[in-house]
Amino acid sequence: MPLYNLACASTPDERESERIAQAVTRAHCDVTGAPATFVNVMFAHGYPLVSGLSISALGGVRIGGNRTPEVIERLRLALRDGIATAAGLATAQVQVVLIGVPYDWTMEGGDVMPPPGAEQEWLERHHR
């Protein structure tokens, strides 16, 4: 957790996909403080999108803890900007929608996730 699903109008090559996934991970970690090991990115290539869009990202992110609405909006904008830069697109060509999920509804490796902001203690308890 989080899971970012990126629908792409075209098929990015492996290097571009890697740059985009790294940008998503960096934006998520920089804004939320969550460890990179939690970030998951999936691509759907050749996906039909609304006219003008090249990439549409849907992210499921934990809410609560230190995740205020302002933090979630900063995250959305950081993701949009990072994806656009990594893909060589204008920000208007990238859409990011975030869906907040209560932390205790999510699991990583079969274990219920901690509240946002309590990741380090959780990682230490789970030897990850």
C-alpha cells in the first residue's frame, strides 16, 4: 500500500516506465514520509483515455494519522508533476485521482498496515 494504477494512452518503453514509477515513488515518499518499500505502481498500456490525457493515475492511499486533506492535495499535485516530468508531458496531459482508504483496511505482506506516520515502528516489528 499505496497502489497507483497508471492508465497510459500509449505504451511507454521500459526506461520511461521505470522513470515514471520512480517519480511516483519519490513523490509519495517525499510528501507522506512513508517508506519506498510500501509503494506499488501498475501500468495499463494502450488504454483509451479522455481526449487530451496521456496518463491517468488512480491511487489508493492510507488516510488518517498525519494525512490531512492538505497533505493529500500536495501529494496529488506532486504525483501529477512528477509523472508529467518523467514522461515528458505537460501537466494538463496527466490526471491524478486519489482515493483515501482507512489504514486498518489495508494490508502489506498479510499484516494490517499502521496509521500514517507510524511506519518505522511497524517495519521494525515486522522485520522488513
